[in-house]
Amino acid sequence: MTITEIIYWLELAGVAVFAITGALEASRRQMDMVGFVLIATFTGIGGGTVRDVITGATPVFWIRDTTWLVTCIGAAVITYFTAHLVERRYVALLWLDALGLAMFGVTGAAIGLNLGVSPLVAIVLGMITATFGGMVRDVVCNEIPLILRPEIYITCALVGAGIYVIGTAILDLPRGPIAVIAFFAAFLMRACAIKFKLSFPVYRARPGREY
Amino acid sequence: MTITEIIYWLELAGVAVFAITGALEASRRQMDMVGFVLIATFTGIGGGTVRDVITGATPVFWIRDTTWLVTCIGAAVITYFTAHLVERRYVALLWLDALGLAMFGVTGAAIGLNLGVSPLVAIVLGMITATFGGMVRDVVCNEIPLILRPEIYITCALVGAGIYVIGTAILDLPRGPIAVIAFFAAFLMRACAIKFKLSFPVYRARPGREY
Amino acid sequence: MTITEIIYWLELAGVAVFAITGALEASRRQMDMVGFVLIATFTGIGGGTVRDVITGATPVFWIRDTTWLVTCIGAAVITYFTAHLVERRYVALLWLDALGLAMFGVTGAAIGLNLGVSPLVAIVLGMITATFGGMVRDVVCNEIPLILRPEIYITCALVGAGIYVIGTAILDLPRGPIAVIAFFAAFLMRACAIKFKLSFPVYRARPGREY
């Protein structure tokens, strides 16, 4: 399997997994079938769409190839009929989201490097691909915006993208194994953050200061 | 009148009608003239802008041709001075929005097909063109996000776009009459949804399940 | 110094100043370091990104040149460690935002004219560049959306962009001095709006009308 194929399958798995989190969120908001499909599709392809638009890779990926839309619609329909089998839907959402976050962090950075951008920009593209879909899901569904939660989240995408970019573009290591290592590092970090509720120190003003 | 002209006039009418709904919303929020123009413009050209950006048809349509901006600004100014003549502004907003939804569903799909995308993608482009402007209007003005309302809304855009795409791209019927039929089908469906408060069955969890 | 260099330095200063306002907002929301960098970057490069995407100038400016991201990250880190020195952070944010607004109104319009768009579209591009970053900052941080505040804000960007476009594209005056005049006019107008709480008359419905 070439690196391009690895990236393709990771990306497809990421889209499916994020689409399921969108559909689970729709089930928690008691939407109808159309809402399921819409939120699943936004979440699944949102990050990659922004990445393609700002890098100028238009028409964006899901316009060029219908597979992506079919994947999102399929994930939404299957979730509509099976979500009641899941005991605790929010927990399922959280862990699938972690999986998608780790996948998209790596694929976003890899696609950036293929376009010839600088390492820093490639890491940022990985972060955007990984976090934007979930951000749209949360904003549209009136959840507390991702960015305002104290938990470690975006950093996991940055770590995955960072390991891949430093490993392949700077240290020139083989891309396949590095992609796998970067994925697991990002997922493990997010898993620890969920399990142990890890967070970074927040900014605190000195007393007596005005906001 | 050629099909390109029909699409152009339908699109222009859609922009004007959506711009008026934006200005009516601004009047309900007691904004100043600048707010009227801004919300009217967002609503009028928002959907088409997203369609052009993701398909790579840049610079987007209103940058290439100043007519569109002038239409939105004109609609905002006229509404500013005449909105008080309307007895029930929210009802006017609702019906004009239905008109724009039906127009943009067809034109968005037609523009997609002209770019050579697959039928499924063309339907999705029609839906995006029809719903995005109103979504931005609602988010910026702090209305309940469209997608969370139980009413049948997006489906009407999908039906209009679907009839046009299946009729012209798959059954190869003449495009002019099909565009008109698709428009009326979408508008009638939305009219029934408003009049009889139709909605699809929503997802309900079995009792005893955690969210 | 050529006009291209003036525009470049004005744009860089605008990005830095807007990034600081984003970081100050993050400090008011007690975010962690990652949140600081993220909000600072959104605010700093948001307006220019939208301008580049809709005009088709992709990959967008901060992908082509890493300076912009480094500036935003640097501004966020410096603000993280120095924000406690500022007595009244919201006032600092307000005035820096006014500075950025005036800078971006001019540079956005100038970049639009360089792309050969019509004067009206160039003014709109200036307005988008100047206001979009702050809008994203406010939406993500749950502040009252800009557009709903009664104060004079967007008009200042329109005035700056308008003076530059009318002065250079229509009256054909030298671009350097006009850029400086347009910047000061926009900043002064915003300064008066902050100082004297100026606002335009808002729309008021006649009594007895339904909303």
C-alpha cells in the first residue's frame, strides 16, 4: 500500500467516524432524518472542505468524487436506525471524535506537505482539517463551543500533525510508519485527556484588575 | 429566452427576495441602515458565494458583476423605508424566504450541472445555495438555527434541486419547463409546510437511555 | 517606499494588532495558551483569508508566507505573559481593534483594486477584510455579535475603504498619501464613536405592528 493509499483510507475512515459523531449529536437533539444527514455531512467533510478552499484545491474533494457524500449519508442513515442500541451516546460520540481527530490531524498535514507548503503551515492545515468539522457540529447544535472548553483537544491534533511533519519533512523518515506513529500519539493523548480530564493551566488575571 | 437567461433571472429574483428577508429580519432587530444593508447582502449572496467558493468558480459571482451588490443594497434601502407598511413582518419574511428557497434550489443545481459535477453533488449544491444565506441571517441575528427547527425546510430545496437534476441530467427532458416545474414543486411543498406546520418524525431515544 | 510596501507593512501591523485583540479576549475568557494562539490567529488572519478565498487568490496569503502565522503566534504568547500589566483590558482591546479596523479597511480595498475589481466591490472587500476577523473572535467567544451592537463600527471601515477607492481609482490621486488620509479618517471616526458613543438612528416600527 502506497502512502497515498494510506492517506486515502485514513481520510475515508475519518470522514465516516466524524459523520457518525454528527449523527449521534443529531440523535441527542432529536432531529429528523434530514437533520441527521445534514449534521453528519457537515461534520464529516467540513474540515477537509476548509482545507481545500484555503489551499485553492478546488473544486473541493467531495465535489470531485461522490464517494465522500455517499459515506456521510450512509453513516447518518445507519446511525438513525441503530443509535438506540448504544447505551451512552455521548461517550460513544466522544471516543469516535477522538479517533477522527487523530486521523484528520495526520491526513491534513500530509495533504498540506504534498502541496508543498512550509512545515508550520502543514501543521496548521492538519489542525484545521481535524477540528473544523467538529466545531461546525457544535456551533450548529448549540453545544458549548469547543474552544471554550478547558479540556486538551486541539493540542492532540497539533501533536499528530507535528510528529508527521517533523518526522517526514524535516527528519526525512519513511512516511508510512511515521503516519501510524503520529496517529497513535494523537489518539493516546486525547484518550488520556478524556479519561483523566487533563487540561492546561488557564490564564488568570491578578485580583483587582478590570476585564 | 434561453435556459442561461432563465437561470440568471431566477437567480437575480432569488437574491432580491432573500435580501428583503434579511432586511425584514434587521427591522425586527431594530438595526440601523448599515445593519439593514449588511444583513440583506449576507442573506442575498451568501448561498451563491459558498457554492462558487467550493466549486472553485472564483472570483465569486458578485465580484465579477456589480449588479448583485446593487440589488442587495437597493432591496435593503427600500425595505428600510417601507417595512412599516407591512402588517405582519414575520409572515412576509417566511413567505419570501419560501420563494427564494425554491428559486435557489433550482438555480444552484443548474449551475452545478453546468460545471459538470455528478447528479448527487449538483443536488447538494442546490441545497447549499438555497439554505446557506438564510442560515447566516439566522445565526448573525441570534434566531433559533434553522436546522434545529422541526419544520420541513431543507427538504423543499432538495426536492426542487432533485426534480431539476433527475429531469434534465438523467431523463434528458427540456431544461426550461423542468426548471419551472421544479420551482413550483419546491415552493408548493414549503407552502404546505408553513400552512399546515408539517414536519417529519423526529428521532426519539428509548426510555432509560443516557444522552 | 512603494505603495506595495506601504500596503504590506500596514497589513502586517493590522494582523499583529488584531491578533493582540484576540489574545486579550482569550485572557478575558480565561483560556489556556492554545486558546490564546487560536483566537489570536483567527482574529488576525480571518478577514484576509475570506478576502483571498472569494477573490480566488488561493492559496491564501498566510499559506504562501509563514511570516503571518509567526506574527499571530508571537502576539498571542507576548500577550499571555503581559496582559496582567494592562489595567483595563477591554479598553485596550477596543482601541487596538479600532486601529486594526482602519488599517484593514484601506489594505483590503487596495488589494481589491490591484485585482482589477470595480470600485463598489473594492470597498466591500475592504469592509470584509476589516470586520470579519473581529466577527469570528466575537462569535467564537460568545460576545454579542458585532452587528447587533448599536455603535458605529462597520461604517468606519467603509469610510476608510471609500476614501481610498474614490481617491485613487476615480480621482486618480497619488496612492501613498491617500492611503494615509483614508487610514486616519477611518480611525478618527471610530475614535469619536468609542469616545462619544455615537450611533445611527435605528429602525423603529410604528406602534401596534406585529413583529
